[in-house]
Amino acid sequence: MYTAPPESPASINNGQDIKASEEVVMKNVHETGILKNYDGALVACYSVHTLVDRIATAGNHRFPVTGIFEASILATLPLLQRVDDGATGWGIVTTGKFWEDHLTAGIKNYLGQSGEQDNSLFLGVHSTGLSAADFHSGHVSPELVRQRLKEATKRLLHKGPVHCVVMGCAGMAGLEDMVRSTVREEYSQAMAERVFVIDGVRAGIGALEQMVKNMRMFQDPRLPII
């Protein structure tokens, strides 16, 4: 596991933090040559993080890399349930207000939508008002974390039938039960049992493993094995 150097932002809360972390990490990556020690990389920040493209470019697009944001989308879409009336949906619960527009735009871009197009499956990004560090730092009480996470989850659930709730922050790892308890409160037992809670980090590990396999399976056989 690689952790960004101390001069990078302690918590990524906006576009400036994304850019700062990108510059610090890429400088360190070039200085240490650390990528040579790995078969792939997972950027464990739930954002449209520019490190994904920078690392891919540094590896001549033959080094497998993805982010937990992108991986969560890939994990979610096959799990959406196509019921008779077409009602299905997914959404994201995240930290601060900044991420609502940032992630919404990122999803449209990732799925190849124009800015004006609606996506009937996507039910929005709903923020808690907390930072990534607040979830485990101890500076914010567990009661407040639970309250804010439940409120954001409820807003998403009320948007329509939801079949996937994505936890839009690496710092939310391990908090699935808080989301699930809210789902059980708001939905019937039968409906609640059909809801998946997506941890981006776990989704990312699975996506990266499959990405390595796919690149080896489908690449030009005349090239060296990745």
C-alpha cells in the first residue's frame, strides 16, 4: 500500500486538494520509481482524481490503474434491478457539498453523457456536510457521524426506488451498517433486502484485478504480457 507523502493534503475536500495531491504524488512516483514494484494501482480517493490519468500516462497506458470512483460505477450498474415498471436507481452519499456537483459531472463524463442529458437511473449525490477525516479522526462524535450519514441516505432513498447506495468516500469504509439500518427504516423488509451498499475501495480492488486480467486477455498477442 502506498500513502501520499506528508506534504500532500491530509483530507481531500475540493478541487484544489485534488490538484495538490496529484502534484505531490506524481513527483514522489517519479523520484522513487515505485510503480515498477506493482502490477497495477488503485487511487483510493472518491473523486474524479487526475492521478488516474497521470499514472496511466506515466505507464504508457499499459499499467493498469483506476480510481474507486470509477470502480464503484462499474460495480453498481450490473446490480441495478430491471423490474417490470422500469423503476430502479442508484445514488451516492458523500462528505461535503463540493462533491455534489463534482461527482455528478464526473458520472456524466464517465458514461459519455452531455451536460444537458438526464440519467433516469442516477438519483443524485447527497452530502453529509462532513469531511473525509471526520469519519475516523475522533474530532467529530460518532453520534453526529451517524446522524449526518443517515440524513444523507434518507434523502437519496426518498428520490425513488434505490437498489444501490454508493458510499462516496474512502473514509466511509466500514460504515455499511449505518447505511443499511437507514434502508431498513425507510423501506419494507422485502425492498430493503434488495438494496446493495457499495464500498468503493472493495469495488476498486475487484475492478483492478479484472482490469489486469482483461488487459492480458485482450491485448495484442505480439506485445509483452502486462
